Amino acid sequence: MTSPDPVRRALAAGAAALLLTGLTACGAGAGQAEPTGDRTRAFTSDHTGEPVRIPADPQRIVAIGWAVTPLISVEEADLVGVTRGTQDTSLTPEELEKVESLPSVGTDLDISVEEVAALEPDLIVSGLAAAMDYDYADLEQVAPVAVAAMNTPAEWKDMNDRVADAAGVADAHAELKERYDERAAEIEETHADVLADTRFASIAAFGDGNWTLEHRDAHGTTVPADAGLDFTEQAEGGAFSESLSYEELDRLDDYDAVLTRATEEGEPTEQIAEVMEQGPWRGVEPVREEHVYHVPRLGAMSYTSGLLVLDELEERVLSDLQ
């Protein structure tokens, strides 16, 4: 991976400013950047619904949203810039340190086209969720854009695989996937007896005076489910989670064990601690049986952080339930 010299950076910054001025005057859809280099290939991008031409071997990649998580741990991915935001919660400490060492081009949906252009990418890869409905027209005039968008949290694996494919690192990423699948299968086999007799709930909280019960295919259940943990089916209408009042904490009586969000040290997050302070909490069966487990990185949506969650599940949860 090569870095442009200071003169080229200055020229790129100036070009970016002119680009933004032109977009304001002419409107954003006046053509798209063509792939650089001799070799290109087709990639079916979710923002167009049809194939777009991207470099076959990209050398300078800017990753946006959840596209950061599958690429940051792959050395072969030539990242020159990233966005920060929600996906940071799914990074390992080492990955977060690496992210912090790269130029940031924005946070969540607040993305600076000028800062992206200054990095002279030959490919922009996005994993922003489909529900965000982001308009990529301005970024398309900087470099080809490949989008792999999730519609539900359970689609994180497909998103990871497609992002890695777009970035030209599918083979290296497949090694992570294989390690993850093997570890999940190992845990399911080792703890088969406990798993057969235990129904789990995963809960989250966001400080809004309610708590969230997560069903199968939610943020907090996809990785545990891969290791054989049993969760309830989706709620009425196909919802993978429900926002409930504190008076409805007795819903947890239907479960044998509860998983919650936790800090790196394994302590409940501030929002979960608030739920635990409510009167009904102390009366629910998993609490009385001391089967409440605080799991760091619960809600992970990458193979690297998923591997850490699998380790936490075995050490903190399944070993205790034996």
C-alpha cells in the first residue's frame, strides 16, 4: 500500500473542494468515477441493485460503516481510511487500536466526501445497514462504491463475506470464517447436554426507561445461536426484538438463563445496571437461580469479535451451567 506524497495530498484536497462545489452547483448524479488500473470486475452492489465495475485488485480502500469490521483484521486489505461509529462496539481491542491509527472520514452517516477524496481511494466499500438509506451519489464521483447492506442483524455474515470479496481479500477472510465455525461447533458439541436443557434470553437496554428482549436473529443472539444456544422465535410480526416496560420483566420467567451486555471487565453496562435496579428484576426466575450472565461484546457482528464472544460464552456461561 502506497501513500501519496504531500504535494499530491494538497492537490487531492483542492480537487475535493472543487468536486463539492461542482456537486452543489450541478446536482449529485452527474456521472460516476471509473475504476483505476487495467483490471476491473463486476460487483452487485446493494445501492444500485445491479453490477458496478470495481478494481479487481484495489490498493487504496476507504471502509464505511460495518464494512470496517471484516476488513480491519485482514492485513491484505489495503485500508487508507475508515468511518467511526456504531460498528466500533463490535471491534476487538486490537482492531480498535488499528482503527484509531487510520484517518477518519466521518461518523456513522456524517461522512465527509472531501476527506474521502483527499485519501485518493480506488474503492469505497460500505456496510451501512439498508435501513439507513444513505445516498452514495457524491461518493461515487470520488471512486467506485461497493455496498453490502444488512437488512437484519442476522445477515452480518453475508455482509462480511461480500465486503471481503469486494475488497479482494475473500481468501484471507475465509480463514477467519473457518476458525469461527470450528470454534462454534466445538462449543456446541462439548456442552450439548446443557444446551439441550436450557432456553436463553438475551437482553439489552438503551437508557430510555425500557428494556429490550432479543429473540433469534437479533444483535445479541446470532453469535450465541451459532454455538447452539436456544432462543425464542421472532416476536409477532417477525420482529427480532421487543422494547418492553420494567413492569414486563416477568417475561424472563419463561427462560432458564439470561445474557446481558457487559463491559470489557464483565460488569453489566450502565444501562443494564439500571434495569437490574428495578423491583420486578429481583423476582424473576433466572435472577433467583443466579443464572444471569454479563457477556462482553455480546452483539458482535464480525468473525474476530465473534470468536471472543464464543470464548466468553464457554467460560462465563456454559461452564457455570454444567
